[in-house]
Amino acid sequence: MTTFAPIFVPAAVRGAVSDGAWLAAMLETESALARAEASAGVIPADAAAAIAAACDPAGFDVEAVCADGRAVGNPAEPLVRALRERVGGEAAGFVHYGATSQDVVDTAAMLVSRAAVGAIDEELDGVATACARLAAEHRSTPMAARTLLQQAVPTTFGAKAAGWTVDVVGARDRLRAVPFQAQLGGAAGTLAPLGERGLAVLGAFAAELRLAEPVVPWHTHRGSLATLGGALDAAAAACAKIGLDVVLLAQTEVGEVAEAPGGGSSTLPHKRNPIRAVRARACAALVHANAGLLGGGGNEHEHERAAGAWHAEWTALTEALAHAGGAAAAARECLEGLEVFPERMRANMSAALYAERDAFGLDDDAYLGSAEAFVDRALARIRDTSG
Amino acid sequence: MTTFAPIFVPAAVRGAVSDGAWLAAMLETESALARAEASAGVIPADAAAAIAAACDPAGFDVEAVCADGRAVGNPAEPLVRALRERVGGEAAGFVHYGATSQDVVDTAAMLVSRAAVGAIDEELDGVATACARLAAEHRSTPMAARTLLQQAVPTTFGAKAAGWTVDVVGARDRLRAVPFQAQLGGAAGTLAPLGERGLAVLGAFAAELRLAEPVVPWHTHRGSLATLGGALDAAAAACAKIGLDVVLLAQTEVGEVAEAPGGGSSTLPHKRNPIRAVRARACAALVHANAGLLGGGGNEHEHERAAGAWHAEWTALTEALAHAGGAAAAARECLEGLEVFPERMRANMSAALYAERDAFGLDDDAYLGSAEAFVDRALARIRDTSG
Amino acid sequence: MTTFAPIFVPAAVRGAVSDGAWLAAMLETESALARAEASAGVIPADAAAAIAAACDPAGFDVEAVCADGRAVGNPAEPLVRALRERVGGEAAGFVHYGATSQDVVDTAAMLVSRAAVGAIDEELDGVATACARLAAEHRSTPMAARTLLQQAVPTTFGAKAAGWTVDVVGARDRLRAVPFQAQLGGAAGTLAPLGERGLAVLGAFAAELRLAEPVVPWHTHRGSLATLGGALDAAAAACAKIGLDVVLLAQTEVGEVAEAPGGGSSTLPHKRNPIRAVRARACAALVHANAGLLGGGGNEHEHERAAGAWHAEWTALTEALAHAGGAAAAARECLEGLEVFPERMRANMSAALYAERDAFGLDDDAYLGSAEAFVDRALARIRDTSG
Amino acid sequence: MTTFAPIFVPAAVRGAVSDGAWLAAMLETESALARAEASAGVIPADAAAAIAAACDPAGFDVEAVCADGRAVGNPAEPLVRALRERVGGEAAGFVHYGATSQDVVDTAAMLVSRAAVGAIDEELDGVATACARLAAEHRSTPMAARTLLQQAVPTTFGAKAAGWTVDVVGARDRLRAVPFQAQLGGAAGTLAPLGERGLAVLGAFAAELRLAEPVVPWHTHRGSLATLGGALDAAAAACAKIGLDVVLLAQTEVGEVAEAPGGGSSTLPHKRNPIRAVRARACAALVHANAGLLGGGGNEHEHERAAGAWHAEWTALTEALAHAGGAAAAARECLEGLEVFPERMRANMSAALYAERDAFGLDDDAYLGSAEAFVDRALARIRDTSG
């Protein structure tokens, strides 16, 4: 129950992780299963066609399915019942053939995740592009570097943006590398009713959905989910780092950047709040909390199906995806409209900043050290990975 | 975005924490503020009446308010604008007088929490009653106590239920003791525009809403929110402990209890899954993750208004309330329908269980030790607190 | 393994939570048990005397006990063996009579916690005193209030310190209210070998150690541990809030406060880092992470003894205590040496700050609103609770 | 402060993450820096030789260094002072030349992590080997698969072990892929005093230590630390999953496996507790809590050096490494000594198990489905990655 969701989560991501999207993904899963089983000769081709035709989300009421699911603790069982009724006739008996509820929900979770990650990736790309643009534009714009929030030595704003760039590109690439695996194991991971054709069905099923084929069912081995959760967490954290730096640079007393107008206040219309940066930070905190329920230590899955840990994942995954999208969108909006004030940056540079220069006997050319060279390295890095 | 919410969260709690409930609570806050300010002579009485009349949630579209709130990062600012428009005339200028967005959202959060906690408390009371009934009925029903999941010594099922009872009653009482404080500080905690009548307004405002009056504004001091979060976490954990024990006792190989029918499977209709126990455990994991964002270490609120930590609380609070309700409802349903099989309990008691009895030379009367006395103490405890 | 512990944790707290302190507390527990059992007529008085005499920590090697404990997964079993050997003769058979390892470790945990909380409480008292002093001294020192890190309206530094005061006093009082309960249930919570004298022994045992007597054994009901964890978390968070505000006020560009000299740098000796504030924040993050393992949702304890969740508590409790002490000591040191620069505060106040004053037509007397009144309320609050 | 560390953490890992190991790694870093700077012509070769010679850990007292570090909040500054004193003469001025404390601590963290991960990897390899052996030996040993802890359909013990194998191998490979990066940026990430030779020094420094060369300094971009934390978490979770299954299978009423003798009890010597499995679960909970402080959302690093988040990492990293080692060692010991009871597995298989077989009209050959094929796939997977 993301409170006030439209404030935080972009519409594309909200749509991708809604209950309706989950339902559609479960139906896509049932359809793919039927087609895979027909192609492997396990069920008749016309039954598969009838099932696929019936898997139109418009024919199902997600609220009713969830309400029915309370008794059994998952939405797949009532959905399968409703689908069988809709298919009717002999073909009804081939719906969900040999599969278990977790096959459907886990596979749907991967489809939902892939779609949401696609939308998040676009936002992250926008963040990376905006970072790189700032790095290039301000490659040589001097400003104070600050450690423990004290001015330390000179740097350039481009070097700061270069750090953001490398972090965001790394997080984006990590997210792109996450494998999305199909799930199909039947009642307890043996694909028993499919007999010797089980592995053929598994391969065809994964191929139908363009998902990776797992070595073994992963009903209670959630390492790949942890990989996804970790990647979402890192992506949101990279966005929150940008948000934090912007909030600090936009302070009244610092005034080195400002977000585009918009972040007003209900009492003080003159204020220009860095609200996109704020949203990025808030979203990242929520991603972190929810990612902690995805596959790491303390999330234990008993035997061949967990008695609780699995059920907690659905909301945790949805929230992690939603707020990762929120963090990325907020960081992108923040940077795309960012005003940068080089004069203020220079004016803020305190005398103490030059202490190191003087201590080391550096000349004015040298006192920025390798700041510009690091910008160039960061820009090369983003070029390498976006080609 | 609680995925498949109706599976986990009871309708009363879902309603109490919905975006619509938040909106209604914000309007109730604006209405109470106007009335308090009129009573303190800060704004005209007829303006207050006009404002109060306009604070009917039916006149507002929560989706539109949230969409408008994206630019400023909170829902109060667009709501105030919409309310001013609705009030119109001179009275419009007295809407939200001297208050800040966080006053409205924080106070609304306390109203939402109080309502939700009321619904959770009813469920917890049901859990406690069911625990106590089982403790009384099975005061002397022998069963194996298990440590590290190995049979250790004999106990009674009543003693096990007595442990649940004391834990749930303690958690319920802790939740009942949580203070719900009004929030009113104005733009930055000084109540500046209210002048010398500020404290009078604060007192009247809190009284209107039957909320506690804080010593000072708590915009960035979230200790009381941490108290609420901790109480929800402990309540859900007490319910999850019951769920865990039931799941273990209901194992096929143990078979000492069974949930009421209902928890079927999409493949195996013969299965009788302990699904309510499972739901309690899943909900508790989600409460824990979200309670961690409410006021503890790592949730830092800068100066007089946080730049992110506050915004993350809204969803975290909603989720913590929703799933605490879910855990309590699940535990209640689990225990109210629980079948207990004393014969199986006795049959399961292994020879090794008697090792301690023999080692200590205990007779048959003594080998249950103080199990029954502990039941009596637990029942006295629940009587003391429920009078 | 607190890395570089002396940097973060004050010596008194380090001592209170060391392995040696745990060992001493376990021996104190064994001694109290023997005396309680003698007083209840369960074991001979001279056996109790012999046991009590042998419970001198100097006679035991904590490293060796822990190494021996690896095989059984806890330190109590090897300690009991070593103690029996040390006692020798017939009395050896009365060592640990009727108790279980968890009775000893849990009771020791409460003794360790009580001692550590005592030391933490002293530090918190120092923090509260320093806060109150600053609030009183700067009751009328004007400064900018900042929301979302933007200057908003005027406040006083006293009002800021008043907020800290109320938060810290609340956290301190919450910590003082935590109950420390004895644990005694025997092998699985029935006190079986003690027969009808079980409850008498339990009462005497708790009294010997000045611990609360639990209604029932709490081996797998950890609500009271969650209460302790939550109180430590809230205390550390209150200290971290102070740290955060100090870090922000001490920024080069703000310069409204400075910590006492000391926080130098390995490269830049001119820097005056707010290192105590930094330590408070770091410690609070560690408290939060560890408190999450103490009794909340997701920490499940099976049946009558947990198969893992209990064992994880020992380190989590030690770390939470250690770093809560670290946070409090750091905040105290930070505030006790804090230099405040009222001129800089006034000079930093931007023109925009007066927008509200002008918008509301406030005069200069009124523009601080109730800031001073809130200081008075906070000071009254600390007087009420420290009397 | 890992309480009772020898119970949980193997000696090799304890050694690798001790304060002494951190100190040695900091000295190795200083030595490598001097040598790299000499090779780049930044400092004289004989100064580098003098520094390298002085970097013998035996010459330093880690307790004293930490005590000195309290004032500045890190151990590098006092260590550098001590090292300069030890080097003496003109060469003293070239100690730590152009570096900052965080360069030393972060690089040391990577050296410590690499060594600890090496030891953890060995343990994980042992876990994987033991899993694979069990999978191969019990490829066709029938047992009940259990979902929600209810018997569901038949599987083989080999298939269960195959699931463990794939999970552990995946986690091990993920851990092996973690990059360990050198850190060198100077006071604020510009390498200013090194002038145009900065990048050459960075490259030589990384090469000296066989660490990866970062694109830009990562003082406040902690994505790679999050990668390490996530990998440790996933590895420990994979071990805890094994622990959970073993605890459940070893229940008195199930009795399908038993750990090697050793896990006795202080009261009940007949008990054979699955204590290694218990230790794996406890360790994984601790890894998870600490990994949450490593680089994910909510761990914010300000500007060019964090004012708290960095300082919290040291203990969190040490604990995460230590307990990941603990989890892996426990799982390895658990499986290496595991007794498996095929007769009991078969005897436990309830009539209900055959419901699916009958419902689908499967014959006896088919009812294990692809269980054996999945074993073969898992064994192929481990062969592929261990070649």
C-alpha cells in the first residue's frame, strides 16, 4: 500500500507492478505453459489454443481473485479455478497441467520484474546521461570538495558528477545483468506428472516467455531473487547519493545548485525546495527495507515451499521495484532541471581550502590534481557501456 | 503497494489505512485546526464554520490530490489549495492558518494510526482470548516440549498456549500504551503566526482530535513514532510465533494440530495447509521491514524538517499498520479454528522424553513440573489486564 | 567484532559487554540459582555455599569455555562442566540443578544488559543535561529554522536544543522503564525437576539477582527483549539526531557551531571535524541494524527453544548495547564542548526568512512565535523527570 | 564484539578480520603506496624502502592506535603518526604522501575482505562438495517433498541436495566475482599533491596490491561494497537454507537425518542437537543485519567523505565477513558428518503422497518425475564451475 503513490512512483512503473499487471503476468504464464506442453506433446494442441485464448486479463476480476485467494493464501489457486471455468469443456482439464501455484506466481514475478526493470532502466539511463552532461560541462568548474561536510581541498563540479556517473552506470549495468528465470517444478519440484517430457516442457516454457531456464527449480532457493533485490537497492542508493549531494549543495547557505522551480511549500511560497532530490532519498530508504526481504539471510524457505517467507516476497518485490523506479525518476528529474551556479561555487571556496596547495607547494594549475582526468575516465566509462 | 492485499490484510484495516482514509484524516485535521483557532480567537468563528463544512472528503479526489502533490512532494499542499478553493471568499484565507504541511500529514498519520490500531487491537484481543481458551482447555494435556526441534521433556499443550497468551497480552498492552500526539508547529516549529495564542491553539487542537498534546513539536524528533513502530513489530512477532508453532505442530509427521479446512492447493486438493499460520508469518516479516523506517537509528531527520526520511515514513507506516492487522487476523483465525489432537500428542512422546524424569528420579505426577501452574499464572495475567 | 572498538565505545560500556562480563554474569547466575535452591530446600545449604564460592570468574578461562562451546553451540554447557569440576565432591551434582543452558545465558544477558544500560543511562543523562543547558542559554538566540535544508522562518537555538532535550529525555525514560526479567524454566520451561518447589525457586532466584520474576518462562517469547532493543535504538537515534544537526550547523558555509578541537585529519591539520557528531551517527546505524535481531518480526523462536534465532541474539545484543553507549557518549562529548556562534547565526539569516513575518504582518516581538515558550516547556519536562 | 566468537566463527576467518589484521592491512597499504610513488618518481626510492621496512605490524600496538584514534574518529591518522615516528628522518615526510585516511582504511578493508573471502570460499567449496556428494549418493533415494511443511509428493533426497548444490555454487561464484578495488584519491578525490603523476601512482598502487584500479575514487560511491555485502548475504543465506532443512529433517518425529554426535545439552545428555545447522542459521541472520549497512539505500555518504555512514561500515563489514565464514563452516561441518536414513525417509512417506500419482495415473517409475534428471543437471553445473 504505497501511500500517495503518484507522488513517488512514475506511472509506467506503477502500471508495471500493479495487481492487474501481476494478474496479466500469471495469465501469460498459464498461456505459455499450455503452449509449451502442446509443443512437447503433453497436452492436445487445441486445448492449448483454447487455454491461450481464455488467458485474456479482461475476463478476470483481480479484486475477486485476491478475495478468493485469502483462504488458500495465494492468488494462483483461485485464478486457475476461474480460468478452468472460462475455458470449459475437456480443455479445462489441461489448464495449469502439472504446475503448482508457485510456478505461476514466481514466473509472473519475473515477468513483472522484467517489465518494471525495463522502465527503471530507462530512468537510470536518463540519470546517467544527465550526470555525464554535467560532468562534461563542468569538467573544469572549480568548487570546494567537502569531507565530513567541512571544506577540504578544491575539486571541480565535473569531478563530483563523474563520481555520480560511474556509480549510476555501474548500478544500471548490474541491474541489466540480473537473470530472470522461469519457474516450473510442479507440486514439489519434480515435474512428476510431466514424466519424461518434463525437461522438454521446462525448456519450451522458458523459451515461450524469453526467460532463462533454471538448472533446477528454485522454489526455495532464492539467490537469484537476492541478486535482483541487491541490484534494485544499489540503483536506488546511487540515485539517493545524487539526491543527498543536491540537497546539501542547494542549502540556502551554500546555494551552489538549485532544482528547477516546483517544490513550493504550503506556507512559504518563496521556498524552492529540492523536492526531487528529497523524493529520491525517500524512495531509496523504502527500496532498502523491502529488498531485505528478498532472498538474503533471515528469509528462510523451508523444504520445497516456504511457509511464509515466500508470501512476504510479493509485496516486498513490488515495493522494491516501485520505489527503485521512483528513485531513478526523481534523480533524473532533479538533474535534468538542475541549475548550477559556478560563481557561487567559486565564492564559497574558503581560504582554508588552499592550505593543502600551499603545504605541498602546488601551483595553481596543479591544485585540481587529477579532477579533470577523472572526468575523462568517467565519460569514457559511460561511452564504453552505452555503445 | 501491498500486492494481493485482500489475501493478507483484513478489510477493516485496509480501509483504515487507505489513501482515502489518509485524505479524510487530513481534512479532519484542517477542520479541527480551524475550530481550535476560532475558539482561541485567532480566526473568525464563521470562517471556521465554513472551513469545517468544506472538509467533507466527498468533495475531494484523492488521486488528483496525489498527482498534484508530486511537484511539491507531499499531498497537503495541493489539498490545502483545493480546500481554499472550495471554501472561497474571505474564509479561504483562514484555511490552514499558521500551519505547515507536516502538521497536517503528521496529525493525519496519528488519526490513521489510532483507527488502525483500534482494529488491530480487536484482532489481538481475539488472539489472546483464543490462546487463553486453549491454555485452559489443555492445561493438563501432555505433549513433548521441543528444544532445537528435538523432543526434550514433557510439557502440556496448555503451557505452550500460556506462553503465547502472555506474549500476546504483553504486546497488546504495549500497543494500547502508545501515545498518539497531535502535531502543530507551523512553518518550522515556532507557531510564529499564532503569536501569543499559539499554545492555546495547540491545546485546543489536540483536544478537538482527542490526541495528546506534545511538549514541543516533533517534526524531526520521531521517538514516539518509533514507539508505535516497535509496538506493531512486537505484536506481529507474537502472532508469528504462534504461526510458527502451529506450522510445526501441523507437519504431516507431527500432526498434533490442524487448522480448519480451507488452505487447499492448486495441485493437491487433499492437502490441508496451515495457511493462516503462514499468513501471520509473512505479515510479521513485512511489519518488521517497514517498522525499521519509523524513527529508529538510521532514519535521520535534518533540522526542522527532514529531506527524505519523513517522506519515507508514510508508506512504511501504512504497511506496518496493514500487516500488523494482517498478522493478528491470521493468528486469530488460525487459533479459533484450530483442531487439537491430544492422542497424537501423547503418541508422539518418545521414550527419550522420560530420560530427565528418570535421571532426576521424578514420579509421574511430578514430571510435568510447573507446567500447570504456569497456565494458571498466564490466565491470571490475562484476567488482570482485560477487566 | 566491533572493529576499532575503542574509537567508538566508551570503556565502561566495553567492559560491561565483554565476553568476560558475560562469563561473570553466567557465574553470578549459577551462584544465585544455588542459593535460591538452598533457600527453598531443594539442595543442601553447604552445597550452595560451595557452589557460590566456586563461582569466581578468576577461576575460568573465557576463551577456553567458548572454544569448548563450539561443539554444543553455547557457552553454558562447557561452563557448567568446568564449574562442576571446580566444585567437586557431592556438591558438584547440585550445580545448575534443574536449569537449562538458556536459563543461564538469558539471565546473564539481562545482568549484562542492566549493567550496560546503567552506563548508557549516565551518558544519556549527560546528553540531556547538556541539551538543557544549551536550551536555557540560547533560549532567545535567533537563528534560521531550516526545512528540507532551506531556510524557512526564524527560530532560536534554544528551541532547537529544546527539541533535542525532549527527545533524549523521552528516550532515557523509555530505557529506564525496560524490565529485566530473570529466566528459569529448566529443560523446556516446566521446571520439572524442581517439583512443587519450582515457583518458590523462581521467585527466590529472581530476588537474589534483583531481576523481575516473569509470569512464565520466556525462552521463545522475546517481547521483552524487543522492548530493550527498541529502547536502545530510540536512544541512539535521539543522539544521532543531535549529531546530524551539529554536522550540518558546523559546515564551513554555515559555521554556527563548532565542536571542541580534536577532530583533525591525516592530511589537513587545519580541519576541525565534528567527529563526535559523526561517531554518534555511525553508532546509531549499528544499533539499529543489531536491534532488528532482537525479538521483532522475522526473528522466530521455534517451540520451547529456538534453533538459531536465540544464538544470533548474543552478538546482536552486545553490539546494540555497545553502540548505544557509543552514541550517547559521542553526543555528550559533542555537546559538552560545543562552541555556539550567535553572531554567525544572526548573520546567516537570509532576507527570505522574513517573508512569513511580512506575509502575516507580524512585528519583531512576535516573529519568534512560541520558540521561547517551547524552551520553557522542555526545561520543565526535564525537571519533572530528573527530580 | 562478536559475543563468544569461537563458537561461531572459524579461527581462519577470525584471524583474517581481527583488529590486528586490519592494522597489518593498513601498513601493507602504506608500504605499497610508498613503493608505487617511488616507481612513479614522486618520492625518493630510499624513502620508500625505509617506509616499507618500517611497515612491520610487530612494531605497532593496535590497542594504542585505536585509543588514539578516538579523537579523530579513525585509526589511520594515529597510525600514520606512529609510522612517521618509526621511519624518522627525512623519509618520514614521505609517509602517506598525498593520501587521506580513507584511502588507507578503504584499501585495507579490501585487503581484509579478500583474505577473509578466500577463507570463506574454501568453506563454501567444502559445502558444495558435500552437497554434491549427497546429491550423487542419494540420487534415487525416495523421500517426501514437503510444501508449507505438509507432505506433498515424492521426491528424492538427491533432488533436495541438488537444490542446495546449485544455490551454494551460485553464491560461491557470485562471491568469487566480487571486485576488490584499491582506493586512492587523496584528501578529496583529486590526487592533488601527486600532480600529473597521480594516475600513474594509482595504477602502480593497485598493481602492487593486486587490487582492481577504480575508474574514479569511490570514497562516497559504495556500489562495489554493496556488491560484496550482497554476495556475503547470499552465501550465508544458502548455508542457512541447508541448516533449516537439516533442522527440520532431524526433528525427533521426522528423523530422516542426524548430525554427527556433539551437539549435547547441559541437562539432557541423550539429545543429539543439530547444532551445526543451528549455527549456520544464526550466522546468516547476523550477516544479513550487517550487510544492510554496506552500500545500499539508507546508507548515505555525503559529498567527498561521509560523516558517519563510512565509520559504521568497518564493524558491519567485519561482522558480515566473520559470520559468512561462520555460516559456511557450520554448513560444511553439518553436511560432512550428516547421517542419512533412507529407510526412515521411505517409512515416513504418507499415503497422501501418492494422491498425485494416482490423480495423474502415473506409474511407479514416473512418480519421481524429473527428480533424478535435476540431480544430474546440478552435478553438471558444479563440474562446469569447478574445473
